[in-house]
Amino acid sequence: MNMTNKSRYMTKAISEELDLELQVVLWQLYDEINKQRKEQMDYLQVFEIEVCKKTLTITKRQEAPPLQTKFIINNKVKGVKNTTVWIIDDEGFQTMLFPKDY
């Protein structure tokens, strides 16, 4: 559930290259963190995804204030590669993108 009621977008590359299930997981993690740390949320959230045999390690970090959280989840998604995804929270909307899309 989108906790901020802001419109959400993704780049074409995210739509084509990042599995839908993983997109949903990232939005859910974002919402959970936003609910817990609303006053401390930076506009840029960085999700580093590391693939292991049976798990995905997702490290969420931000610069201001410096915060880092690690999540380990079962890897049920096929074809996931090590990657970095950004979520940028602008005035009226949120965008999921790869750093190369910026």
C-alpha cells in the first residue's frame, strides 16, 4: 500500500529489466521504512540487490541522515541479477529507476 498517496512511476528500463515481483518488494520495503522513519527519510533511497543461491540481500541506504538497513529474503524470482535501484521521492510523485537512468 502506497503510504504517501503520491503517484508512483518507473523508468522504461525498470519496467523491462526488473521483475515485477521484485518491484513490488522494493515498494513494500520503501513503505515500511517510510512508516518507521518518516522524519528521517532522504529524498533518495538506494537499494543494492545482491543475489545468492537461495536468498536476496537487499541493502537500503540513504545519505542524509546516514542510515542503512539490510533485508534478507528468499529468492523465488528467476533471472534476478546483482543491481542497484533508486527510489526518488519528489514533491508530488515517487520514481523507481536504475542509476544509469538518471
